[in-house]
Amino acid sequence: QVQLVESGGGLVQAGDSLRLSCAASGRTFSSYAMGWFRQAPGKEREFVATISWGGGSTGYSDSVKGRFTISRDNTKNTMYLQMNSLKPEDTAVYYCAATLASGYPGTYYRAREYDYWGQGTQVTVST
């Protein structure tokens, strides 16, 4: 089992940048493929980005591709989401998630594929 804690959210203006972190504890972090999801008020949780166990494979939603970068540091048991050129429509609670699924290339795009979730961190982008 792994515990996940997100941090780094906040209130920023459109065009600004933020870096979210997801700190993991418990079972070996490198055993998990990881992902970021977000949920805006009144909307369903949506996929943002995913990264494989070793970080060699990544995937992004079309809405963030080219602006957001997912990464991980297995020596620090931490995953990151660098968010640049933020837009008001990026406003949401951002969640990190972990999965023990073992397919190739180790990236997972659906919430139901993840086993563990953090509590979320709020990102608000003003105009």
C-alpha cells in the first residue's frame, strides 16, 4: 500500500506557472505507475497526465499537452507536475494517483486503473 500527499497548489493568474508535487510513502514508489487527474466544480474527474514506473513513458490529455510536464524522482519518492501557461479552465482540484498495473508501456489514462489516490490540492487560475 502507498500513501500519497499532494502539495503546491494555489491561486495564480492566467499565464503563470505552478509545480505540483506528490509525495509517496509506504511500498516502494518505483513499483507504481503514476498519474495526475483533476476535477473542476460540477464536472467529472478527468485525466491530466501519466508516467511509467521508471519515467521513460509519459502521456498527456490534449488540453494540457505542450503546457504541462509530468516527471518523477524515484530517489525522493516524489512525482511532479510542472504547469506552464496556466488558463482559467485549468482551475480544479488536482489529484495524484498510483497503480500497480503492469502493462506496457506503463502509462494509464483511466481513473479506474488506479489503486491509490491522494487528497487533492486546489489550483485556481484567475483572469
